[in-house]
Amino acid sequence: MPRRLVMLMTDKMIPHRRLCVALLAVLGLASAASEVISPLPPMGFNNWARYMDALNETLFVETTDAMLAKGLLKAGYNRINLDDCWSPRERLANGSMTWDTDKFPQGLPWLASYIKAKGFIPGIYTDAGTLSCAGYPGAYGYEEIDAKDFADWGFEFVKLDGCNMPTGTEDEYRKVYGKWHEILSKMDNPMVFSESAPAYFAEAANLTNWYKVMSWVPEFGQLARHSRDTLVWNSTLYWPDITGWDSILFNYGQEVRLGRFQRPGYFNDPDFLNVDHFDYTLDERRSHFALWASFSAPLILSTDVLSLTDEEVKYLTNADIIAVDQDPLVQQASLVSQSVDWDVLTKSLSNGDRLLTILNKGSTAADLTVPWTHIGLVTNTRHTPSKLSVKDLWTGRSETIDLKRSKRFNVKNIPPHGTAIFRISNPALGSSVQTVPTGVIFNTYSLSCLTDSSSRGGLITWTNCTALDSQIWRVREDGTLSSLADEKRCLVEKDGRIQSGDCSKHSKWDYFLSGALINRDSKKCLTETQDAGAFAISDACGYMTNEQVVALPVGVTVKSLADDDSVFDLRMNGA
């Protein structure tokens, strides 16, 4: 486990290569950028959501050619990955895997070579268990053989699924995925390692094991599938009663809980961009792309590339939005505010700009006003610029806003299920948009928002998210937290209760990779409990318990468990 994970914000312009090296040095992940396999989230194509088991040589040859012809490679989509069902149902007599010769008559080494010759990087699928999810041979007990074969065939990316594990325990997953990490790391040319382990713990009644798996996958690989598949083309095979939009919102909703784990070289993966699914409107498809890019998530298309329209290719190759996804800070945008119809997200970018993403979850087009303070700007100080430049990343049009005349940003006519996305800059040469981490604090199990309830005697409550100032918290460098409803008062712990009070006493907090927010004085954790009438309390810290895991705004320093061994029981089932 790294000594410290830091979600950094920058206020200076730093060249991208130097920034990556600097970030990695701070994170303790590498002594040089060359040691990091994938400093930026991968982009490319995978067959599963669109074609499932109907993969073959012709599909991949034609898709490779189409991605080149349509400008997708030039835009950054440089990976072509095979998924399940590429092999026969049995291994060879010597234990090795081989390819299905009916599907791949010229062989996978030939296909990998073809993909590389066109400028792409080939990837392959296997499963950590005894059988793959579709019933083909798994890699359990054959890890060294399979890894060597994949490398010899020319593949440079491996997706490791998690079906059919012998016992299915969290400890078993950790050992098997750790074994793969060890094998892949010793290769002359280490592969990008995509882990699916978290997805097998994501929807339990008790999420402790999900959080545990999420805490170790960054040690082993470059990306990890954290929850369900995006909706496959034949949706009734999986979820007969779910719409395409439901599928996007589900995986989006899982992603926003996990921002503390992401860092340069590791990315939370909300699964494929199945942007040609028949159940999506055009605005929903564009939202799918814009939200994933706001998260700096992997952008892996699972679509009929040959049939993509010019309009679809245009938005998928939008250079401004791809730049947000591929920004070297790779911050995962976090929730500024949330309500029934609206989600507002933000993050910092490497040159000092700020991202603003607005999701209209409602069923009609509507306007929204976002105060500048909501995205972390501290107004009326000498550091506040007099003007801001705001670029609409869909249209490419920019406008300059005078902050003396406008305390908020008005966005007009966002379509139903549409997403507006803006890049905010300080127009002064070489200057950044200086911000303080600001947004909701919510329990990642119940999704309740921490609320400054001044009408209830200054006590703090857990309530449904409504986007009020009383639910938007500013987290200062000294560890104090204040709601925008009353920034002169702070979140304090007193006799087991959480209150809004004097910022000088019992008001400093630390945030851990476990998701615990811990008072520095009492060493107790912020806790949600229904037993106290939805009041927030402090309690002895458990280990990644449902009632104590919370998400904080992007930009907050995130400490690893090892930073305070006295707080947690680190035995983790005896490990």
C-alpha cells in the first residue's frame, strides 16, 4: 500500500510529461514515468457489449480498418481488445490455451500482428476462475502458461474477469489477482492489467468487501471494473426490465462513490461506451461519453464501428472532451451537488483550469444556475480573477464572464438526459483558476448527504440530497470543513454528536482511503445512523463499514490506512 494517496490540485502551468513524473513521485508509485505502464486511461475497442460471443477474425480486421478510416485512432482510440469466447471449450493436452480456428483461421498471433501493423495495440481476455463467464477455460492454476502465451502471441493488454472462482472469497480474489500482477510485472514488456474483481462484490448488502477489493486493485493493475456490465446489445439476457438510460445511470452512480481510489496510473472503470445501443437517445449517448470523460475513465468503445454515423464519430472524437479524459492529473470529477433532476460535477485540470459538468436527469429540457462558490471558487479575495473564460466543450464556443457582475453561471436549455460540459479558465496569462475542494459529502452506501441543519440547533443530519448550500462543504487545508450555508462555523465533534460550531475546537478532520472521515482529537469516525433520527454522530471507527464510508470532494488529501495504524484494525481477515 502506498504511504499516501493524494488527489492533487494545481495552480501552475506544468508541461504534461514533467507533471506526470512529479505526480508519480509524490504518490510513491514510481521513480520515473517509464516505470508506469499506463499513466493515462486507455482508449479503444472491445467486442463484448455489442457482439458478445459473435467475435471472429473478420470482425476485428474490419473494426480495426474502420477505426483507422473514421479517425478514431488519430483521436486516441488505440487499443483493440478481444473479450470472452475466443478459444475452444477445452485446453490443449499440454495445458496451453489455443484459439478457435473456425473464428480465427489465421490465428491470434496473425491478428495481433495485423492490429499492430495498423497502429493499434492488441489486448485479450481471460478469467481468474476455473471457467470464463461464458463457460470457456479459465486461467485458475494456469496463470504462468497463459500469460506467456498471450505475450508470445503479441498481446499487450489483458482483461482478467472474475467468474467461477473456487471459493469466491475476497481473500481468494486478492491472492489470484496478486499472482497475475506478479507474473505480468516480471515480463520484459509488462501488459496493461484490467481487473474485474471489484464487480463481484459491488451489490452486496454489506459493502465492506467491495471497499476492500477496491483498496488493493490499484496495487496490482492499471484499471478495474467496479460494478455491472454496461447494457449488452441483447439486453434481455442480463436485465430484462432495465432501460439503456438506467444502465448508464447505474454505472455512473457506482463510479461517483469511488473517486478516492483513482490516481495517475490507476483508473476506476465504469465499463464500455456502448454508444450505439438501440435504447439510447442521441443526448443519452453524448452524456455517456461526456460523463466517462469527466471521470477520466477508460474510453473503450463496444459498438458497431463500421455503422457509426458521421455525427456519432464527431462527438466521440471531440478533442476538447478527450483532453479532459486524458488530462495528466486524471482526477475523477466529484459531485458538487445533487438533486432529483440535477447532478453537478467538477475537477481540476493540469494547466490550472476547472471542469464543470452538468447532468440533467429530468425528462424535459431545462436551465440551471450554478454559483461559482459551488465549484470551489473563493470569491471576493485578492486571488479571485476579475474575469473567467468559459468554453462550451460541445460547441467549442467561449465566453468571458465578469465576476464583479456575475456570482453564478447560467446554463440554458440542457436537454433531457443531456450533459453540458465546460472548461473554465483564468484568462490572465499563465494563471490558474484557484479553488478549494468543495462539494457534497455523502455516505456511499445510503447515498444520504451530510447536511448543516441550523434549524435543528446546529446539529448535522443525513438527508436526501437537494443541492442546497447546507449540503455543499468546503474542505480547507487545515482540515476544517464548513458548509456554504455558514462558512464561519465548522463541522465539530462534541460528546459523540456532530455539530456546526466554533472552528477552533474539535473541528479538524482527516480523510482516509478506507472512506473514513476521522476527527483528529477524538479519533472517532463520522457515522450515519438511523437510530438517532438521522443525526450525524461520531463513533469508534470500524473497518470500511456501511455507516462510516463517505465520499468527499475531489482535491481533498486522501491518506492511506498506514498513515494512522492506531485507527484501524489492519488484519483484514488475518492477512
